[in-house]
Amino acid sequence: MPFVRSVSICLLFFASTAVAQTRLFGDDFETGTLTPDQSPPGVWAVHDGVANTSTNTSAEAAHRGAFGLRMLDNEGVTTYGNVTSARVRVNVDAGSLLAIRFWIRVTPTTAAGNLVFVGMLRQDPKLFYPGARVDVGAHLPDGGYSQVSTTADLSGGQWHLFEYTVSDVGASSTSNRRMFIDGTSVLNDRFDTSGASGLTSLGLGQGWADDRSFKGSIDFDDFRVTNGAPASTLAFADAGSTWMGGCAPLSLTLSSSAGTSAAAPYDVRASLSVTGVAASWYSDAQCTTRASEVVIPAGATHARAWLQSTGVGTAVVRASHDDFLTRVASLGVSQSGPIARLEPAMQKVVSGARVSFDGSASVGAGGGYHWFQPEGPTGVRLDPGGATQALTLTEPGTYVFELSVSDELGRTSAPARATVVVDPTSGCSSAPALFAALALWLTRSRRPARASSRAAAGTRG
């Protein structure tokens, strides 16, 4: 669905650093329309410059979802000019960062040729095939022209993720430009953009061609323009190590291919998998609720999942989503480690009652016991280092207590949790009602006996 100038500020999520980012434009082509005269109205201006070319949405062009953008060129003549392209208005202020990213699939039907596939800021990346080569041509402010060759290949009918960033648009003679293909850096240099006052439009497809030897199709999907790092890669950060039976927290991070944290453009639902050892994913720190996916909310940079292994070895963890690249991480699983155990897990008491917890069954607690109260009425004083707790809870409500233990190596277990529900009725406040009910029962129980005595006396008289 197209969006123009919508603002998305990254949220704090699981202690994530906020990333301010303005999403200038994006289209996942799921409406199935392109131009303003279609329903629902699109925002693209389509230019089919010669016969036997076309630009349309198509199910066959989808990288994910129902539709993608397909450009067909069946002409293949050799002459200068527009072939087939689609342009959209995008406003990037001078001095800003420009970042574009999209999935692209080029399927040539000729053995050799070249084509421009995107145009912006007088810069036109051009694919040459066969061979691993993408040139970036650029018109300079003094009227000159430069061309830089890179070792990259987009041909062969496979999907590739293309990222392109330019810093200080229109404000610097040494703007930094970077190009990544499938997460690999293929261009990192300085470029003069000082003659540009900003950016007002972007074009996909063959906006111009000096050699129309290309014939075939160009497919695009999930096209986005931002003034911050483009979200491209899912990776688990700092996987580290754990132990068999431990509940290991793992942080899934969304970033650009340059390694900068990037805001999720929408709620990213990533599928979780693990190989190498027998293990399961969970959505909570106690490893009680199984999970098959983790969600990075729109605007956030990362989310958290927990892994518990029942085997020893190296766990290879992965989070997958069709719109992003994936980097696997390894997690070493040792034979043993600290495990917190807390009993009882649930108690229901009246106000003023004495409650106790026992964590002495924990494993590997040679480094100490660590108690916390993450939820419930405040003011509860916990013994910070003991294996047990004994508390008097007077304020009604639901209290949650957690115990973590650490071993001599400094490793800390996942927390074990216990809940106490305190009813507002105290233990002795119900005594008057109890005595009243007992008195009423005694009164009623005596009445039949007296009536029976009178009946018996009348009979004797």
C-alpha cells in the first residue's frame, strides 16, 4: 500500500535505543494499482516510451504478498531515450540523508546487455550482464559525468535486496554514498551533491537508455524511502552462551546492512528456528509459554525471545521474514548451569497473613540468591540474599516475586516466579458474622426440641 510523508518515530522496546526516522515514501504494491486514475488511486506516474513495453502490478512480480511491480521490455532496440519507467514524488530536504531500499529481480531474455533500473539525484545505477557488474553513473554540478564500476550482479532471475544511501543531500561536495546488494557493500565513496537543492522525485525502471539491448522483465517489491537507516537485516545480538535447562534471553535486532539500528516499517513477525541441539522457543523469561515467532513492533528496533535447550552443543538460531535478510547466530549450550526454583508458585491469602517462599531447591546457587518484586503493591522489604522469604502482606492486591540465582562463575539463571493474591478481608473481620450464624443455628435447633417436650407432656396429662 502506498504511503507518503508518514512519520514513524521508533519506540523504546525492551530497552532498545530509540531511532528517530521519517518514512518519506513506501509501496508494497499490495493494492494492485499504480496510477491516480486507478481504484484505489495510486501515486505513480508511468512512462512507457516505446512499443512492446509495459509497467503494471502483477502477482508474478511479488517477492512477498499478492503483488509486485513488473516492467516488461520486449523491444530491445538500440537508441537513446526512455523505455519504461515509473516515477513518484518524494521530497527530501537539502542536508538530509536519503535512503532507498527495494527487492529487485531482473530476468533477461537476451544473452548480453545493460539497463538502468533506478534514478535519483542525477545518479543512475546501471546493470551490465552477463558478469558481476553494476555501474553508477552520475551527472556532476559542473556539467561533467562520472561513472563508477562495482562488482555486483543482479541478473539471473533471482531476487536481490538493493540499498542505496546518500548523506547530506544537496549540501555537501563530499556527500557519502553507499550501495549494498544482499547485505554486501559494493560502493562506499564521496560524491558532489552540492548543486542539488534536495530531491523531489524518484524513478524505477529504464528512465533512459543509451543501449536498449536489454530485453526481459524487471520486478520490484517493498520499495521504501527514508531519511534514516533502511531496515534490511534481522540478527540475534550477543547470543553468548547458556546451559541445558537454562532460559536464555536473546535479542532480535533490525538493522541496515551498514550495521545501524533501523526502525521496523510495520509489525515485523519473524519466524523462529533453531538447529544443532534440541531446544524450544518461549515468549517469557520463565520459559513457560512456547513461541514460534517474535514480533518487532512498528517503529521499534528489536524484540526479545527466550530459548531453552534440552541438549548440549552449539545452537544455531535464526529469525526469518520474507522482507529482510537473515544473519544466523550461534549459542553455546553447556551441560549445567544455575537454575532458580521457587515454591510455592501461587498463594491466596487474606490481608495480614504471613506468607513464605522457598528457593533452596535451586541448582548452582553458589554465587547467591537474588530476589525481586516486579509487580504489585510497593513497600515490601525482601531479604536480599537468603534462600527463603517470610513476609506479612497487608495491602490487598496481586504480588509477583522473582528469584534468580548465580553460580561461582558469575552466570545468572532465568528468574523463577511466584504470585500471591491478597484478599481485602482480614482473618478476624469475619468472626462477628461467624458468631451470628452460629447463634442463629443454635436458636433454631432448640425450637423443635421444646415443641416436642410440650407435646409429650400433654400426652402424659
